[in-house]
Amino acid sequence: MELFNAKNVSGHVVEMSRTNERHMDSSGRTGLPVGENRKKEFGGLVTQALERVSGRQLEADQLFERMITHPDEVEPHDVTIAMAQAEMSLNLTKTIVDRAVKAYNDITAMR
């Protein structure tokens, strides 16, 4: 992979090639979506994160139910680990939401 070559050098300016869409080109633009598309991308990321948290909760519940109904199929430590992961995910999500709400309230109170 060639990042730059001699024809891309002009004085103290070196034109680098983009190897990732997140990198800026010489005009300062990235290959990432802007405007409304960017908002949809952020919303999608938030939705995916919440779905993962929900999935961990469901997985822990299903393991717990299987441990009760079929104790020979499920190891108790697997259930404990799944429940701890689900609880940690939920606590982290609650913390992020609380801080986002606090930040919003702080910003609106600045007026």
C-alpha cells in the first residue's frame, strides 16, 4: 500500500492517500455521510446499542429459565455470567442516559 509518492509532494505539503473513509481528503471532506444521513446514522447506532442491551437481558432470562427447567443442560456459572453482563449493560445504559439528560438540562439552563 502506497501512502504517498513524489508527485504528491509540493514544498512542505504532502498529499496523502485516503485508506479509510473516515480520513479527510485534501479539501477537508470525509467519505462519511453528512446532514440528515449523519443523523440517521447516529440514531441507528443508538438503536443498535439498545437492542444489544435488550438482547443480553433476554439471553440471561432464557438461560435462567433453561437452568430451572433443564438443570443438566446449563451450567450455573454461565447463567451467573450472563446475568452479570446483562446487569452491567443495563447500568451502563442508565448512566449514559442520565448523563445525556443532565448535559441537556445544563445546556438549556445556560441561557
